[in-house]
Amino acid sequence: MTSAPAGFAQTTRYIKAPARDQFVDAGDVTGIVANVLADVRARGDEAVRQYGAQFDKIDLDQFEVTAADRQAALDELAPQTRADTEFAIDNVRRFAEAQLSTILPLEIEPLPGIHLGHRVIPIERIGAYVPGGRFPLLSAPIMTIVPGKVAGCSEVVACLPPNAHRAMIAGCHLSGADRIFRIGGAQAIAAMAYGTQTVPQVHKIMGPGNAFVNEAKRQVFGPVGIDQLAGPSEIFVVADATGDPELIACDLLGQAEHDLRTRVGLITTDRALAEATVREVERQLQTLATAAVAGESWANYGEIVLCDDEAAMIAYSDHVAAEHLQVHTRDPHDFAAKLRNYGSLFIGENASVVYSDKNVGTNHTLPTMGAGRYTGGLWVGSYVKIATHQWIEDRAIPTVALPAIRQSGSEGLEGHQKAAAIRYQRLGLTV
């Protein structure tokens, strides 16, 4: 057992501490990304082609996937794989439609003659970055494209690395992408943010990627919107003595195989469960096909924290604000209601992250590295704008004009004062 996590010395202690700090990036990509963005902005397709050859080792004459190539990729898809993909698309669509039905336009009259409201307006053109990664993540295009189509975006532009598995092209097509480009990395973000001779400029960019993609999204933010800045994946389990170490270890390793920097952890009040989970992780790693990745992730970023009581367990979980948070307690629904910081919550042992990652319907693009303290994950609401409006009847002008005139005068803003006064005076009233 090692020293307690920072800030929790009185109530928690490590059974297994992380060997490395996930928040420290292994390399400085800022300068590289800045150069790529500037170059693509200046030279467009020529720069995109150059970086594709440099980084992806593929020199393409044409970036956009043609209708014929889309169909070919679809035809190459195994029937069961297509059926499973469409099952996931249907579930994500249904959940997004249900979410959209809760986002309503508004019209109120808070004072006689004063009308205020808002409209729900789909973003016109969005860009969906579809990562290639170590494996062909067929769920990735579903999560970024389908909500945009449900929201009513006029155009969804998808970019995926040119060496991505061809099934990913089929996934983009089935999910409803209007245009698909074989462009990856920071150059894809630059192309969508600034536009090139062939790639249209989008208004908001969605989807996770590697450190270069993440940094590119950070640097282009402003003129173009982004969904969030996503770091390496995370999973934590909060469990009491009823937790099953075999299930917990299986779920931790299932997420650990994503990336060498995945952060995985168990927060528990039961020492026996903590120690059994450590043993179970090591046992399962011996036969796991992806142990080279999952094992390194576990060794460097895995942690098991023993807490004095339920309150300490809740406090530490809210501090971590894990991307994926599973609740394995005696009464998981009651316990879940006490938690407030997480990307997505998995209540009870049956609700494994794998189902959300693949097909259950909730989005798997979620906040990481503590961002769950202030935001949720990607959802259909990320693809719409809530834009306010107002209109005022003549009878209401006296209600608002005099306070506005006085306040503008107090602030020394004569132009504001006159704009309020002229409307008041045109009613035949004297200031």
C-alpha cells in the first residue's frame, strides 16, 4: 500500500497506485500542429496531400470518397457486420431523437407587451472526425454522424485517416455522412476548419482523435466550434463489498486495451475486493490477446483506491470525474443518485461500458481528464444552437425605456440612452 491520493490523505489510500501521471503529455505537439494548421490554411489541398504522404504514408490524388467507392465499401462489409452496425445506428438514432424532443422552442410574455423566446436551430454544416486508431472502431462514425443528422444539420462532412479500415467508410455511409474525405490527423482538422479547394469549411467539429487531432481542435477553436477536448480514455468503478472482482477486472481491461495511456481504476470501501481485483487483473492479462496494450496501460495508469466510507468514495469519484463511471454497489441506483461528476454513468453490474461504446444508444464521445466536472458528453444538443429573440409592443415601451434611459445615463453611455429615449418620445411621452 502506498501513500494516499493528493488531497485525500485522511480518508483514502492506494492499494495500487498509478506509476505515471496521465495529465503529463509525452510530447510537445503544439508547434507541429501550429505549422500544419498554418500550412493547410495557406496552401489547401496541396498541403493536405503533403501531410498525408508524410504522416500516413499515402499519397492520394483525390481525397473525397466517391459514390462508387462508398458502395464498394458497403458491398465488402460482411452481412452480420452490417446488421450489427445498423442495429447500433438505430439505437443511437432513437436515443438522439428522444433527446431532441426535450429541447423545445420558447415563447413567453414576462411583462405585458414584452415577448421573449428562443429557437432551436441546427448548425448548418458540421465536421465529424472519425479516428482510425489501433482497431477499426465501427461505432466511431455512428456516434458523431447520426446525432447530426437527427438534429437536422444541412450537411455532415466526415474525415477519416486514409489508411483506416474500409469498413469505416461503410460506417460513415450508413450513418448518413453527406461527404466523406480520406484525410486524417491535424491536417483533417485544418481542412474542415478553414476549408480547402475540395473540403468545405464547417461550422463545428466533432469527434475524438490522437494528441495531434486534439491539439488541432484546441488551436482552431473560435471561428469554428468544437465539441470538447478529449484525452485518453478512462474507466473507474465504484464498488462496495458486493463487487465482483472478476467482472470489475474484465471491464477495466476492456477499456485499457484502447490505448497505452488509458486510465483505469477502482474506488472501493472493501480491502478484500481491492486486493482480489489486483490479482484478477493480473490473471486475466495472462490470456488477453491485447495484453501488450492493456497491460502497459494498467501498469502505468491503473489505480485502486481504498476509502474509509461511502462519503469518501463519493468524494474521490467526483474528484476524478471519470469519463466512464460504473456503479457496483448493493443499491446502485441509490448510490448513483449521490454522484455528480462523470462523463456517462453505468448503474449496476449489467451496465458495462462496452454496451455504450458499441450499440446501446448513449454516445461514447465523453469528457476526459476531469472535464466531467463541468460538461457532459456529445449529444444531439451539441448539434443545435439555442438562439434568443425578443419583440416589444408599443404599450410595453414605457415599462423598459425609463429604466434603460436611467441606467445608460449612470454608465455614461449616451448612445444607449438616446436609443431608448427616441422610442419613448415617439409615443408622445416626455423623458
